[in-house]
Amino acid sequence: RKHAKKWAQDLNGRPVISVPGNHDFISITTWLRHYGVTVLEITDENPMVEFMGVRFAGFRQVEYLAGEWVGEVRDFDGIIDRVFNCNPRVLVGHSPPAGILEYGDNEQDRRGIGALNTALFRTRDHNVTDHFFGHAHESGGQSVPLGGINFHNGAGHIKVHTIG
């Protein structure tokens, strides 16, 4: 609750497109709305939202870790199909694609999704220009352009980005 109040102040009236993560056992959306923030939420039931003429789509699921976290899965094929069928310009999700801003101290700390990397760069025609995610806290707050897509890891950070 205290984080939501500070974030609402930091957002200064800007809207939020929210995707829950594996640590989100309570809804941050509920608290942000409580403090007056306009929130459009990506959920399993609603994988796509439009805002100011831009289509955002995504998912909350993360690679299977230990069976202890919300949204852990082993197979992303159906999830990725559902999201790409929405034809988003902006991809939003909790986890990064494998190899992109997923840095950890060692290999087992890397939490990127291999099937998502494959879809973005090898097997899918798409219109994605930006991908927003978190999950990999070590590279939170960093952005990188790669292959015509701007990747943004917002783990633990609030940054304002303009989608052009």
C-alpha cells in the first residue's frame, strides 16, 4: 500500500498499463486505483488493451522456477500465440525474452523466456516496436534497442517512456 501511494505521486497523473508478476500475491492495480491512477490491466482473460490508438498485449507468466510462485509455466507456445494474435505494437509482460536484460550473477539467475525470443526474432511476423517487462531485478531500469525493438526492463523502477 505504501509503495502504491508513492508510485501514484511519482506518476503525476500518467496512466499505467499493468501486468502482474510472480511476486504479486495482491493486486497493485487495486491500490493504484485507490490513489486515483488510471490503470489498464493485462490479464489472462484480457491479454490486450488499447490506449490512445496503440495496442498493448502481453502476459504475466514466468518460466517455471520451483512451483512456489504465481504464474510459473513450462510451455509458452499457447500463451505467445494468444498474445501475438492480438497484433500488438507494444508487448508487455513480466519476463524478458531470453538473453535480453535478464542479467544475473550466474546462469541459473537468468529468467528470460526462450520461446519469446524465438517468436520476436525468428518465427513471427509482428509489429512490436517496444517491449516492457521486469522480473530480472539486476538489470531493472535499463533499456536497449535490438533488432528494431526497444526493450525496457522496469523491475523496481518507474520511468516515463514515450512511444513514438
